Amino acid sequence: MPIVTIQVTREGTAPDRQSVTAEEKAALIKGASELLLNVLNKPLEATFVVIEEVDTENWGLGGLPVLEYRRQLAAKMK
């Protein structure tokens, strides 16, 4: 029984969204399940998919919280 965990940022996929939509989550679940079916021959009903949404204050890159990293990157681009 495979368990797949997908982490996504809680930002949404468009400027007016604050999270991933239910439809997008359903597509992720379907896609991950079908990938395991096609690659490992695991039946869809035996595959569990967990989606975790991560708030922007809970992740970073380049040694900085992500929002500060983006601010610095934007300042360099000007």
C-alpha cells in the first residue's frame, strides 16, 4: 500500500486564490495514483495520497523566509 505525500504552498495558483482548489487537489490525487499504477502496478484503491498545504511563513530558500527572498529578488530585478 503506497502512501504519497504532496506538499504545496498555501498560495493558490492565481493572484486571487489563497490555496489550491479542490479541483486541483483532485487532479493531484488522480495523477499520483495513476503514476503508481503505471510504474509500480499498484491498484488505485490501494494508493493513499495526502496533500499538505504549507503556509508561506513556514518555508524558505536561499537561507531566508520565502517572502523575504522574493522581496530581495524583486529588488535586484529593478
